[in-house]
Amino acid sequence: MAVKTLSISLSTKGDTDIHDITDRVAEAVAQSGLRDGIATVFCPSSTSALTTIEYEPGCLADLRRLFDEIVPPNREYAHHLRWGDGNGHSHVRAALLGPSLTVPFREGRLTLGTWQQIIYVDFDVRPRHRELVVQLLGE
């Protein structure tokens, strides 16, 4: 088995900014020379996360609304008392989705469903520059 590690750079706006990174992950797989294996994407951040969704405006609006309903930004968070940075909700939202996603690939192609895209969500309260880690394990 071979391991290849790459990165994806993103500039985000924060406030539940959603990026479709499917093509960039697929490109990493294609360029790796590996035919079969797994692709893991990891965000080294405690205020952002990864998941899959149908990347269309309605689904994205529904996802944002859901996070506003279950983890509202205007609630008091103990995190604010410690740091005063106003992003306690960002940490909680990111923890709900998680920092990584693994997708198998076969014959050099991701095995995603027809309407399934890989998304990166930045929940922080300000624009950020992010570096995602893409690690490919395969042959």
C-alpha cells in the first residue's frame, strides 16, 4: 500500500461558509497514480467540518437553517467567557459534523453517489485561510 499526502487551500468567509471540494479531492486521487483505496480529508481546525450533501442552493439553505436552529449564534456559550471571541457556536457546530471524511475510490474515481458532493463548512465568525489535509491510501 502506498500513502500520498496533499493539501487543499481555501479562503473562507466564515459564518457557515460552504465550499464544494469534490473536484479538488477527485483531482488529488487522479494525480496520485493510485487506482483503488481510500481518500481521507481532514481539516485541522476546531471551527470547521466536513460532510457530504447534494450541493444545491436549497440543501445548503436547509443546512444553514438547521445549524441556526440547533446551535444558534446568539446564545450564551461558556467558551465566550474564557476567550471572548464570540465563536462558541462555531466550535459546537464543527463538533457535530466532525473534522474528517473518508471516501473509497475505485479505478481512480471517488465512489460518491450521483447527488453526493464533499463539502467543507467554515463555522468561524470571520474570514479564514484554511489548509485541508488530503491523505490517500491505496495501490
